[in-house]
Amino acid sequence: MQQVAAQATEPAGPAGPTALVEQLRQAPAGGAGVVSRLAAAGEAAVPALLAARPEFEQSGRPEIAQALREIGPPALRAAVAASLGSDTPPDERELARLLGLFDARCVDELTLLLEHPSPAVRGAALTALRGLGPAARPALAAVLPLLGDRRKESSARRFLEAMDPSAVGELLAVRENGPGRLRRHALHALAHLGACDALPARDRAALERLVRIKLLDDRLPDETWDFHWVVVPGDTYEAAFEALGLHDRIPATLAMGLSGRVHDEAVVARADGTELAVQRVFVTPEIAGWRLFFGRSLVNCPDDGSLERLAEACGRAHYHFRDGYEDSHHWALAERGRGVVRSFRTYREPAWTGEPLPWEEPQTEDPLWEPGMYEPNASLEWDAHAVAGRLTVDPEEIDEDTPMTGHGWFAVTAPGAGHGVFPGALSI
């Protein structure tokens, strides 16, 4: 014990940090004073701390991390230098864990690392900044250009999501006052945060003009369609907005509709302070005589009465769904005055409703068919996309030769909610 006490009182010279780390190993319950002495040693203690870090972390002990954090920027600089000191490039994930030990005092150092020559260092610094949450807001201007970097865009978006609402004001100030090189990225950030309704009228008008220009020559983008949709005749689709409770429609390109499906729900505040979930629905141009409706709010329309209401309003309405693994399909056909006349759903009991329609391939065409193998009213038409292609239009078969007229729309499920509240930047 006397030897330990003597080591604890020795000055933290060149060999001091190593001895202090050894004291932490031997006396885990009395580490606070030792941590303070290691922190007081500053950058000189960093090599010993980094060497001991894996062992202490594996044991669930926080003292090494605490000492590095208290040393602050000098420790961060030394840690980065150490990670670059070998012939092996640094591992971004491991370096991000190390940089994540530091607190808001290191925001400036982490921000400088966003311009480091090493991609791993840049990525780790961005991850560490994101972990600081609103405390990393001084780095906002440095992060904005990364929204234009495909390799770092998703990390930059997560950084934005970690900010508090006051970041919106700073982004609006960039839009208004510059610098010019950041204006475009600030708009991207505002869109991702669902704050475009806060844009000044001049910016909103410019965006609307751009959409109108793009609508003149709308093209099918290189993106996949969603896995569920409703389709109604093109000449009666106007009645669908009221039938589905959709409001405040605005023109939208195909690119806007397909990119907007990723974030088609937002939460807004009511006048009484309560929250309201709002969904966005995309309506395509008229495609081969049909209008397709895409949106999360339509997923349950065969079960909640929406499909029947659509059929009453538009004459007929079809619903199609398949999951991403193509092992679950659901389709339903509704007609005015008759409701849902035919449907199929994988895993439902019974899977089929209604009687087979004339266009359906009978179950007896299955080479393996035998009596009792299928439900009495079953057919071989289980594939939602195949049924769509036979009766209306299959989104996956739409190409440049498919007839297309008019333009698309966005509409929302709550009047007055606005379209700028939905997070995520839209392709135009």
C-alpha cells in the first residue's frame, strides 16, 4: 500500500502516465484522483491512455475515456495522429468510436477534420459531430457541402437530424445572406428537415417555377416504384381526392413522387398544441388511361372502406400490393354499386373472396391440380403485378413508350398542413 501511495504522489513526468495507468488497474475503486492526474499531464499522457483503452473498455471501465475527454483537443489531435502513424489506413468505424469519446469542447477540432486528406478521418469526424447533437451546431456550415457528396450525404443528413429547431433559423439566414456557395446546400438541408414552409415567398415561388418547367417534359426517373398502389380511371380520377380525404394538391413531377415516398408522413402541431400525423399521397400523370395513387395512407384501403368509396366516386378502383420479398401479394377490385367484387391475399383465410372473373386462369390449369387442392373459388391469378398488367397498368412495365398525359400531383391528408413539413429533399 505504501508503494502504491508513493506512485500516486510522484510527478507525472515522462514515465508518470504509465505508472498512473497501472494504478488504475490495481485500484479501480479509487480512480477519480488518478484520472485527474492523467488529465493534468495533458498530451503527454495520451500514448499510455490509448494503449490501455482497449483493455479498460473491454472491462467496462470508463476511466481512460474520462481522462482523454478531460484532456480535450490535445488528446483528440494526438489520437488522430496515432491512428495515422502506421502503414495501415485507419478503420473509420474504430476511429469514430474513439473520436466519439470527446465532448463539445472539441467541436472546432472535429470540424477541421472534415477537411482532412484521409476519407476515414473525415467520416469519423462527421460521425463524432453527429453524436454531439445540438452542441455541434457550430459545425453546421462545414457539414452543409457534404449534402452534395454521395458518399457522405446520409451521414450529413443524420447530423442535421441531430440538431435542434434553432438550426432552421441559421439555414434560412444562409439562404438569405449567403455565402453563395452554401445557399443550395441550405435549401437541401431545409427540405430534409421538413422546414421548406419556412422559406421566404421568393424561394417558394422559385421552386414552384422550377416544378412547372420540369412538368413540361416530365420523364420517368431511374427509381423503383413503391410496392403498393391504388389505380382509378384517368377520366374520373378527380373525384378520388374527396373520396380519400386528400387536400391542398400541388403539381408534382414523377421524380418528386418517387423520391417523396421515402418520407411521406410528418407530424404537425394543431392549434390546441396537440400533434397530428399527416400523410402525403402522390398521384401519377395519366398513364395508359389510368391514374395511380401511391402513399402510406392507402395501405389498408381494401379493409377500411376506402376502396369502395373510391369505386363509388370513380366507377371502379383497384388495389395492388406485394412485399419486398415477393412472397406476399394482395389485390382487390371494387366497382360502383357492387363494392369489392374480387380479391386475393397471401396468408389470409380464406385467401380468395368473390367468384372468379372471366379473365382469370382457372385453377384446373395448374399441371399439379387435383380436387380439393385449392379453395373452391381460387384461380391462378395471385400475382398482384400480373393482375395489374392484365387489367390496368403494372408500374414495373412502364417505360418511355407507355402513353402518358397530364402531370402528377401531391396531396395531403389534412387541410392546411402544408407540403414543406415532410422531411427529405425531393428530386425534381
